[in-house]
Amino acid sequence: MREQYNLISKIVSLCKRRGFIFQSSEIYGGFEGCYDFGPLGVELKNNIKKVWWDEMTKNHENIVGLDAAILMNPKVWQASGHLTAGFADVLVECKKCHHRFKEDSEFLKQSHNKCPDCGGELTKPRKFNLMVKTFIGPVEDEAAVTYLRAETCQGIYMNYENVLNSMRLKLPFGICQIGKAFRNEINPKNFVFRTREFEQMEMQWFCNPKDADRFFNYWKEERIKWYLNLGIKKENLRTIEVPEEERAHYARRQVDIEYHFPFGWQEIEGVHNRGDWDLSNHSKNSGKDLNYFDPSASSGQAKEKYFPHIIETSIGVERSLFAFLCDAYQEIKGGRTETTEATKEVEIMLNIHKSLAPVKIAILPLVKNKEEIVKKAREVYQMLKSHFMVQYDEVGSIGRRYRRGDEIGIAVAITCDFQTLEDNTVTLRDRDSMRQIRVEILKLQEIIQKILKREEFLKLGKPIK
Ligand code: GAP
């Protein structure tokens, strides 16, 4: 157990040291449950979002995108069930210091049901709603109350009919969205695993109720494939069929996709059959008929009218990013064999899928005091930087620079050396295999595209023994 927490603290430390993730408002002592993403973190996050977006909108037919506002009419949350008991944690409160704790937390068990902070007596358990309240307009009264959205999908339901009509869609079809969500989590924990502000990537698949079970299974399989294709180790992934009493208030069926974090198996994505919970409740509460008139009725027959059922896939950006980091993090004791410097140390390596790597290429002049080599390396940098995320690095020995790149998962290192000046070729070094090939500068762009698509590295240039 200790070793596992040690691993988390190493990953947290790497994230800070190399500019992935910082504590929010750090100079004021931080702000619990909130994190900031640094230069590499934001690249990684954007890559995850792009891969997910492309998967939904390009690799699947009939899925369109949306970007709805975070703030909505509070009636949305009344109708969705989020303001009632369904979306709440059960808490106890200390009568003396008023700190609150989850009823089933380890803390409480260890403090024998006294306040873990001051030893005070605790109240009976009661439900505490997770919606983050805010006030809109100049007066802070009840009329001005609204909420920061707790799930992005409600914005999709609000626009279900707009999208259906404007895009001339027919069932089945999907609407996907990426955006911020907020929850007043009483117990944010495990770094970016559970936070109060986070992003979700959600896809809502609208279908004929008759097809819901089939599509549920289809989407569950599709989502598992997505993680495996992005290199998540099979043994670190599993699905759990959530029993009725533990399901979200809107779910008829729920499968959680779990990742084996160093602190245990935890949900990273939910696949839900929401049935007609959302559309029927919004119809009832808004007075707007959100039934679907099925045009597939044969001539002479009345058109069938029903609420489409919704299959939802819902994944957290930061939570999946954390899973990708945990899966990719490796320590190689004694270092890898390419430099003598490395051999005595532990080498850190981020073996992350190349499409997610925050920086794709390192450009390295072999030496920094040979003007022509530096000039050439700068030219290669200029040539590639509008196509890929590229880093120029001339500080330290070549071995040290390789290692700095490996630590943040840079996919390919390009070295300009004396031979470059003679024949306009450079050395490419693959992060994972450490194998090297020699290629012409003019072909670099095309070859790097192939490397990122995981074509066989040694076949892309002249292998160096
Ligand atoms: N619309 C359905 C929905 O929101 P959920 O299971 O509550 O379902 C889906 O959330 C995903 O959102 C989770 O699997 C997780 O990845 C992410 N998520 C939820 N709460 C989170 C939190 N407090 N911090 C970070 N990610 C969170």
C-alpha cells in the first residue's frame, strides 16, 4: 500500500516538476479540489479531447457536436432530478466545528464516530446536494439563484430538438459535447481523480426504445476499445455492472469502466441507459413536447410517436488523463543502456501513446558550440514547428537530453550532427525502442506522420547499428 501511495506522489511530483499539473492558487495555500494544467498538461488534455472528439464525430456516423452554455435555467436541474435527493452525498456534521464528513468514510471509522478534526459530537447523517449554486444578476436573492452544471449532458437535452431539426437527423443519432462540470464534492481526493471543477466528454445516443439494449452493449464495447487502442494495458481495465440500488438516479442500466489506479480500482467512465428519464421529465416540466415522430411508418400507417431512449457514454477528461499518466509512468532502475551517465540512476519514462504525447519531437543539435550545426537544427525546428508540437533543446549532453525527453513522453528525438552538414540527413531516435534511423531532412514531415501512426520505425529510414 505504501509503495502505491509512493507511486502517486512520484507522479504528482513529475507533474509539477515538468509542467503538467499545478495546485490551484498555490501561493495562497491552494484551493481544495481545484487544479491548474501547465504547458504540458494542457497539451495532453487537448490531445485526449481531440482523440475523443475525432472518435465520436469522424469515426462514427450520425454523431454531431455541440457546445452549450454552462449556466442554464435552474428549472433544468429541478426537472433532471439533480436538486432532489438523487444527486447527493450522505454526510454527518460536527456540532462543534461544523466540519462535514462522508458517512461511510475511513476517517470516521478510525475516529470512532467522533469528529476526526476536534473530537466533537456528530449530527445524524443527512443528504448534502452536490450542485454548485451561484447568483446571477445584481441581487443575491432566491430569484437569482442558478447552478454551475453538474453534468454536460443536460445542455444536450436542452438542444435535442434544435439539433434534430437543424441537421435533419433521424434516429438513431448522437450528440457529443466536451465541457466543464462542477460538483461540490465533500471529499475531493487522489490528486485530479476527484475534483470540484472538471471537464466531461459526453455522448448521448438517441434511439428507438426497442434498440436501447443492443446499443448499450455496442457503446460499452466501443468505449473499451478506445482505451485499449490508446495503449491502456488490458489488465488495468475492467467493467462493473452497477446494481440497481447503487445506480445514478436516472439510470436503468449502468456499467462503470474502471481503471486500476495505484489506489485501487476506480471508475473512469460510465455507460448509462437513461431510458426516457430526461426527455420525458423535460417535456413534463417545460410543457414542450419532446416526443419523436418516427417517419419510418409505412404509407397509410399513423406515425409512431415516442420519447427516444438515451444511451450515454460519460468520461472525465482529468480522470482519464490521470489514468493515462499512471499507465505510462515507468521507472527504469539503473537507466537504459545508451549513456554511461544514466546507468547509476533511476530513469523515468512516460511511455504514453504517441498521439497523446504532449510534445511529439525534440530537436537536438549534437553540440551547441558548432555554429553550422546549431543553425541547421534551428532550420529543422522552424520547418516542423507548425506541423507538430516540437521542443528545441541544446542544454547538456545528448544522453541527458534524451532522458529529459523520455520523462515527458516525447515520441521522437531528431539529432543534427556533423554528417548533417555533409548530406542533409539527421538521426531519429524512437522513444520506446531507442532504435535509431537516418533520414533526409526533406522527408522528415512525412516520416514523422508515419511514426505517430505507429508504422514500423526501422522501415522508415536507414537503421543505425
Ligand atoms: N452524465 C452522467 C455523469 O455525469 P458520472 O458517473 O457522475 O455520470 C461521469 O460522471 C464521469 O465524469 C466519471 O466517470 C468521471 O470520469 C467524471 N467525474 C465525475 N465526477 C468527477 C469529479 N468530481 N472529479 C473528476 N471527474 C469526475
